[in-house]
Amino acid sequence: MKKLILSFVFLTTCLLSFPVFSQIENEPVALGLPGDNLNLYAVLDVFQKSKTLEEFERAINSKDRNINNLDLNNDNFIDYIRVISYRDGVSYSIVLRVAINRLEDQDVAVIEVNKNRFGKVVIQIIGDEELYGNDYIVEPSAGDTLTPNPGYLGYERMYTGNYWNGVLYVNDWPIIINLFSPSFVIYISPWRWDYYPSYWRPWSPIYYYNYWGYHRHYYRNYYYRRVGYVRYPLAYSYYYSRRTSSPIVRRNRVNDTYRGTYQGRNFRRPEGTVLPRTRQAIPRTRSGNPPATRQEFPETRTRTRQALPETRSVRPNEPTRRQPIEGARQRTPSTTRSVQPNAPMNRQSAPRTNNPSRTRDRN
């Protein structure tokens, strides 16, 4: 009889605690930083499935995919993410950059693509510290079911198949094949502030809870994982010396301007970063010294923006301007602005009205 009572109490406790665990499981997580509105797991997944950098840029800016939810200049409209590629020997830096206004840009993240001495390609996407904090890095994962070869070869582990230390090599990704093909030409997005492709129309950002709902499946999968360090720091330092940061974004972050996307709610911060079992050391020469500084990239990689011809009529891949905003703007996913296809217009500031459905804490 005593055992029966104990069993009944145990069963009742499990049933009562199940809704609590379920609620915690379904609760969204947040960094509390503007990077919460661009899921780097989803960005890396789209990068894998794209064939060219132009296709990748169009995909991450597509409203149908619900990937880009950034409003860094706080104008209540989604910012267009430009893609800019740098090359340094056998390493590529694919930069995601947003124009805050006519004079300022802000880097959002960089995709580091590096080929090791065995000809295997390793990739990481690194969130900018202004938007994601320090060491927010996502990379493809082979999962925990694969056992890497424990033998060493110099500073790198021996590889077996298409993985090393649980990290997938990405030589077979279509966009990687394109990057390392002889016909590849460095891609710099031709679009800039107030000049955007005709297929793109800005829309109002959605709240974080809804945005997280579109991407919740990325946080519990075996295909991508967070790590706590850059695998190729020398290649990353080459990009970092060219990193672009906006004082406006920094000021908005310090003043908690971006907190409005959380609707005044506090979501759980993500759990600690899961590190791989071993760490790849910085490459060194036989003498034990780090390799020499990489050769500088040609002058074509300067930040000078590409001049665009005047728009005569709206055709595919032809720039359009944003239309001036009139009246109050509502923060709903379906709100869009009309753009006149044949006559580009300069962007003008419009009065912002108080929207009870979305308030921003500017204290």
C-alpha cells in the first residue's frame, strides 16, 4: 500500500511539472542586443543553399523568408543588408553591411571562408560585437555521432571523410565551389542608401517573440552550433582592420533604443556557448614563428561605392528609391510602402507618431 501511494505521488508530480518544462522549452531566448533580429543560424543556412553571392544577398533580404528583421537606424522600416566580399590569398571574408544613413555604415556579421593546407574549406559566421556582443560565432557541425581521428599532423588534426573535430568541411557547397573557381570575381553590392533593387520593398519589423517563432527550429539541430573562438584569427584580423561601425548604432544600443522590439518583456538569455572538444591552434612555420603578414588586397577593395546610372524606368535589377513616408507608421508585418517605379525620389524624414502597440524605452 505504501509503495502504491509513493508511486501515485511521483506520477502526480511528473504530470504537474510537465506543463512547466513545456513552457520553459517554448520560451524564446534573446541576447538583449540588436543582433536578436538577424538569426545567424538562418543566414548560414541560406548561404549554404545559395549558388552565388548575388543570390545570397537577395535571399537574406527577402520578406518571404523572414530572416532580416533589423532596424538599426530606428526608422520603423527594415534595413537592406548589402554583401561585400574581400579576398586574402585562399581566404574570403563575406561581409554583411547595412547603410544607416548617407554617411554611416554598420557591419552586421562576417562569413569567414578559409582553406587549410589539405585543401579543405572551413567556414564560420561571426556576429559583429556591436550587435551580438563578443565571440558570437556559428559554424556547421557534423553532430556528436561522428568520431574524429585523434591523430595529429602539425598544428591541425588529421581529417577523415568530410569532417574534423565534429566540424564539417564545406568544399561541396555550391557557393564555395563558385568562390574558389577561376572565373569568380570579387563581389561588392552595387546598392547603397536610398538606391535599392527593384524587387525589394522595406517593411515594418515584427516583434521578437514572433520573429523567434520563425527560427526556433535552428536552435536545436545538429547542423549548426555556436563556438567560442575564431578558428583562423589571422584571416579574421585582415577583415577586422576594415570593419565599419556606426556611432548611431552604438548610441542606440547604449540608450536601449532597440528594446522596443521585445514589447517590454524580458526573455531568457541563451545558455553558455558549447565549445568543441579541441581547439585549433594558430598556424606556425617550422621555425615556430607565425607566418608572415598576408599580402594586401588590390585597391579595388576600397570602400568607394559604385556609381549607378540614372534610373529611366524600373526594370529587373535596376535601383529604386524609397518614397517619402506620410502619416503615422504602424509596426505590423503587413505594412509596406509604395514606391513609384519610374521616378526615384529622395528620402525625407517624416514625423513619428506614438504607437501604443510598440513603445521604445529611450531612457
